[in-house]
Amino acid sequence: MTSKLTATLVFILLAAQLALPPATASAEGAAPTDTETQELVQKGLTIFEIDKEVARLNDQDAAIGEQIKQNESNIDKQKGQVDSTRKHAGKILRAYYTGERDSIWMMFFSVRSFTDALRMFEYWQMIVRNDHHALDTYTDSVKKLTSLQDDLTKSRTKLQETKANYLTQRERLVKLQEELDRQLAASAQAEAIASQIKSLNDDWKEKGVPVVREYLDSLSQAFRELPQFLAKDSKYMDLSNPKNLLIQMGDTDFNNYLYGKSDLLKHLSFTFEEGYITAKGKKDDVDIAIEGQFTLVQQPDMNEVRFTVNKLQFNGYQLPDTTIADFSKDFQLGFIPKKFISQLDVTQVEMRKGLIVVKLKLSL
């Protein structure tokens, strides 16, 4: 009886063991966790965006190279123009210094009538005008040559910077791609993850980029007009103390201002934190999150309060710094109070919890 019971238990245990999925011999080929999958998809989006930046830098490199060739050609032509005008100008200057023009003055003493004097005066004026024109032409040709040489120097400097940036981003791209390839090769769901990466990249390109550009375009316009709005309401401006002129605005009022400027901006909400700002919005299936801060940008004539984007997310995935820099070139988010209130200029910007404080000074 005992042997039969033992045999039955062994059979049950064996059957249960056979029913279980086979254990993996090693971590290689194991299904990745959700966090690991998200990290891989995130890496794929970063690679996609940096690859775009590398292509852009490569195109810029080629364009600058062509510009340098054109500048060099223009400089060669301009040098010929300078040489030609220099010879003419030199003859004129020698004529004045050696007294050759004095003989023309002597001719005034030989005139016998008022009519001859007028003709002689017109002749003299014509010579002087031609002399001045020749000297001015030489001066202008030298200025143009100097300008072309300056442009060439700037282009070469820009080319060096572009090449250095290209190499940096290219190295970064290759490293990330190697990491992703290695991780996918070790994953049992490589094909599925690669499909997710492609889907995210396509969504970002086709849906995310247009929406973000729309947001930034609307924000750029709204920010530029903000000082005009603030100046209309004493609620936001405290000018009672000449030594402590202030603009203060809470994030609720800031959002309401934006909502009144654009229907699109009604999908975006700003929150002022201590030292930084967050903005979140969702339109259709595009979820955007921004983090940045208002900072003071000093200019020779008038200072600017500029919103600098530090982080940008699309549907929960982080966009790289190259993407932010690319958007920043096209959209400048900021406002200049002095453009609307000529006597006031910005001296300091503070981000507080729920509040932005802009300190001003009289600028007469």
C-alpha cells in the first residue's frame, strides 16, 4: 500500500514538473521587464534624433564648405578690383601732391570772359568729382575685400565648430547604436522591441514634431506680447517703490493669459516651482511634458526674460538635447519689457513656488 502511494506521488510530481515551462539556462534570451523594454525603446528614440542631428551637421558642413569656396573666389576677384582702383587712386593722389592739379588753377587767370570762367569752373568741378569718385571706389573696394575676408574667417571657424560637433555626435550615435544592438541581441523579444522602437519614432516624426512646433510657435507669440498684457493691469506691476520695481505673476494667471491667446495652448498647463517650471499638455494621442526656467539674458540695449527648455518628453519618452537645441533655434521663447515700457529694464528673474518675480530698474 505504501509503495503504491509513493509511486502515485512520484507520478503526480513528474506530471507537474512536465507541465511547467522549461527554466532558462541563463539570463541571455530571457524576456525583458517593462522597465528594460522602455529603456531600450528610449534608446531607440535617442538614436533616431541624434542621427537626424548628425545628418543636419553633415549637410551644414557641406554648405559651409561651398560657402568658403565662394568666398575665396570672391576674394580673388575683389583683389583684382582693389589693385585696379589702387592704381587709379594712386595717380590722383600723386597729381595733388606733385602739384599737377595746380596748373588747372592757373588756367583761371588766363580766362578773358565770364563765360570762359564758368566753363573753366564746370571743368574743374568735373575733375574733382571724378577724383572723389575714384578715391571712393578704391575705399569701397578695400572695405568689400576686408568684409569678404572677415566672412571667410568666420566661415572657417564655423566649419571647425561644425566638424567638432559632428564628430562628437557621431561618436555618441555609434556608441548608443552598439549598446542597443548588443542588448537586442541578448533579448528574447528583440523583434517586438525593434517594432516598438520604429512605431515610437514614426509617431514622433509624424505626430509629435508637428504638435510640438505648434505649441512652441503659439508660446513664442504669447511670450512676446506678455509685457503689453502685464502693463495694462496694476495687479502684476508694482511701481510704488522706485528702488524696488517688480513684475509678479502666478502660474494660474499665467495659464489663463496663455489660454486667451490660443486654443491650442488650452491643452498646455504651466506650473511654477522653486527654480524651475514644468508644462504638461495632451492633444489627441500626443502627450507633451516640458521642464525649464525663466532666466535673464543681458543684451546691449535691452535685457530679455527668456524661457529655456531643459527637458522635453513625448508620450513619456525623453528627447535628447540635440532635439531641444534644434527647436530652440527656430523658436525663441521670451519677452522684453523695455519694448513696451521704454523706461524699464530687467535686472533679475526669480522662480518661486507658484510665482515668477521680475525685478526692474529705471532706464532713462
